[in-house]
Amino acid sequence: MTGASTSNIATPGPNPVARAAATVVVIAERTSGPEALLVRRNSTLRFYGGYWVFPGGAIDAADGAPIETASLRAGCRELREEAGLELSAQELVYWARWITPSGLPRRFDTRFFVARQPHGQSACVVEGEVTALTWLPIASWSGLSEGGAFPVPLATQFVLRELAEALNEHRSLATANARQVVPVLPKMVAGEVSVLPWDPHYDLLPGEGLPWSAEQTGARLGWPSRS
């Protein structure tokens, strides 16, 4: 996402700073259509415990700087640690950036990268933070939710939808390098409802925000703006 030059977004008052993180959307080509790798976070974890997510995690000091390079290194490291897949930074394509709303006790500023499944490698569960993995058809994004037996975070749902629409239009992610990445920083209503930047009332709501331009908002016409 462009538009915010810092990796950690500061918030006033007691709100914690969002910690920089990186995640990798690994895509496998199947005869029935492309699938994305999801891993299930250990239910004991405080942040989205038990949820299905893309492999990823917080950026460490050892990942270096600047944030763009550190994000690539962290994405590759987390993919190896959680799913046993080896990728190079050159194979990752910057796709999205989501920031946890202000007012929540744990916040992350996460860059999403897309990569193809490495040839000759198979994903596997390799550490305690992840308890299972699955390949999810990208076309099934519309059936996902944050509840039920297969809970998926809101950001993961929207990234899958973006991928589905891009693949439907272009049949390939070859044009992804030219994609403009715009930060998504939801606002919370009553501590429960997430309001996204393309909602017509977003700018009027309290809380930290990163408003979108009219052109960016127009590109999300027809998309749900609250959850």
C-alpha cells in the first residue's frame, strides 16, 4: 500500500503503535482453478487464535531495513517457518497492506505479498504457531466469514477477493507489479463493527484513519464497507 510512508502508524493516547508485519499469499495453479495456501493459527494465540490466515508474522530487528526490504525478508522467513516453503524475495509481489484499527490492544501494519508455489516443494506444518494448513480455491472467497468452523479474518477475505477479480480479468498475475497498493486502515464502531475507507461515513467517524481518494473509493463500488 502506498500513501503512508511509515511502517508503524502512531496513534494518540493509549493506543499501541501498529507493529510491522509481512504475510505471503502462495498461489498454486490447479486444473480446477488457482488455490491459495492458508494455515490455521494455534487457538492459544491471542491474535486471531484458531483463524485461517496466510503464512506470516511480525518483522524482527534481524530482518533489517528499510521496511520494504525487511518485509520481503520477513515474509520469506515466516513462510519457511510456518509452511516449510522456500522462496526468494525476488519471487514476492507486493499486493496489499492492512493496518489493525486504533483502539485495539494488539495492532499490526501488515504487507501482503503474492507468490507462486515453488516448483518441487510441498507445504507442511512445521511449528507450534500453526496447527494445520489447506489449499483454498480462490474463487470460494464469497463463502468466507469471520465466524463458523472455518473463520477467516476480514483482511484475508478481501485480499482473496482482489486476487479472484484480478485473475478473472487478466487470467494471470503478471500485471501485479504495476498494481497501486493503497493502505486499508478500518475504523471501529462500538468496538465491534469494522468500517472500511470506501464507506461514505468513514471520514466522519472517530479514530485513526487513512482516507481514500474519490477514484480509489469509486473502484470499490459494490463492495461491502462494513463487517
